[in-house]
Amino acid sequence: MMRLLILYLVILVFLTLNPWLLPSSHSAIGFLTWDMIAHASAYGVLSTVLLMTFIRKDSSLTLTALIILACGSSGILLEYCQYWFTSNRQLSLHDALSNFTGALLGAIAFWSIRGVVFKHR
């Protein structure tokens, strides 16, 4: 699981900081844009993979909260890196909020299916 986590982090950082990859800002559903959905999905997967890697059957919700905080913080850090290290990407608070929301939704999804996850370990 650790290899999957490292691979996913490398891909996430590459896609976030790649200057030629500009997300679409067209509306997808109501006020949501494809960019917001992509950010939430990416960080939802990240938090799920982190939880699958580090959570054990008897782990507390404190570790889950720390993982959500780590995902949200890394999303904010990568938004700043876009601003500092690329010429055509910008810092977006909407993207940072989407990252955090996705991390939270990923954690909720993980905890709702954790019985299945732990059954197969």
C-alpha cells in the first residue's frame, strides 16, 4: 500500500505543478466547475489511500482527523507552489477548499466502508 501512496503523491504533485495542464473552469453542475470536481476527487483519493495505509482496525478518529488535516495542508502548500514555481498557474482559495472538501469526503467514504477494508486484510 505504501508504494501506491508514493506513486499517487508523485502523480498528484506532477499534475498540480505542470505548467501546460490548465484545468477547465466551465460549470459542470450548478456552481461546481470541472476544476473543483477534479481537485476534490484527487484529494478524496489521497485521503482514502492514506487511511488505507495507516489506519488499523483499532485506530481512533484522531488519526483520521490528522490525515484530513495533512491532506488539506498539502493541498494548500501545492497551491502556493503553483503560484511560486509556475508562470501560468495561480493560487486559488477555491481549489484549496476543494482539496480539503475532497479529503473530508474521502475520509467519510473510507469510514463508511472500513468493515469491508478490514475484512480483507
